[in-house]
Amino acid sequence: MTVNRHPWANTLDGLYEQAWARLSRGVGDRHAPARHPTLATVSARGMPQARIVVLRAVDKQAGILRVYTDLQSAKVDDLRATPMAALLVWDSSAHLQIRLQASVTILTAADAAPLWDKMPEHARMAYGSSPPPGQPVRDALAYTKSPDPASFAVLDLHVLEMDLVHLGPDHRRARYMREDGFAGQWVAP
């Protein structure tokens, strides 16, 4: 066996704790790889849709991650039709791939208002545009942005499964399922 410079990857518990620690770091550290994960949904046409989002909150105990979005975006339509998503983080410094499968709850209006109220004014500009995101425009800047709390949505991702791959000298992979309390199981990388 080769020496692993990431000893936390040697045990199921160590790998699991490290993944959650790196996800949590993404909330507060703008430079952390988990700050901007890739969120994937399925369109109404059955096509995969992936985009970068900003990780806003992590609750390890509840197994929930939170992102914000514009209520008018296609991802909200995707999630209303199929409330399931995948989230992907690649952390090159840790040689760690974090893949999550989650059911998604969409919070809007009064349920999202306390988070809107805490948001800095400049950040509110991301929620509310005319025409809505993804609609055709006559040229690149033919749209307006104006903060609109009615366009603000919160996506709570309830983690169902974590698939963690550590690409150290000896590759390791483990799967953790909500249904067994995230006990963890080594699987072939």
C-alpha cells in the first residue's frame, strides 16, 4: 500500500467527515471548491441540465444543502416536474470528488422571505429580471435586472445518497445512504 497524504480517506468515517467539512467550508469561503458546485436536474423533455450554483448553507445533521435561485429559471420548472437533483463538487487539493443525489424542496414567498431580508442589497440583483432567465433577447444586454422578492426561491437539497471518490495513490470510493443513516460502504472505484 502506498502512503496516503490524506489519512482521512483511509476510513469510512474519515472520508464522510471530510466531505461534509469541505461542503461546509464552501458556504463561508468564496475560494473553496464547494462554493460553486454543479447542480444537475432533468428537463421536461428528459434531457440532463447542469449548471453552477452557489452553496448557501449546509446542515450535516439534517443532511440538507441549500442554494438560491431565480424562481423564473428553468431549473425550478425542472424541479417542479421531477423534484430530484444531483450535486457535484471536485476538490483538487483533496483529490476528492463529492457526488450527491437529493430530493429537492422549493421554498418561495413567505417561506423564503426571512432569507431575502438577510441578503445584502447587491446580492438581490440576481433575483428578478425581464425577460425571465433563458428567454430570447434581441442582443446580449437586452434585459433588465431589478431585485424582486417574488422571484427569489430557495432550493433545499435533502441528501439521499453521497458517493465519495478519493483519487490518492490508491483510489478509494464509498457510498453513504440516508436510508441506513449514512453508515457507509466501500465500493470499487
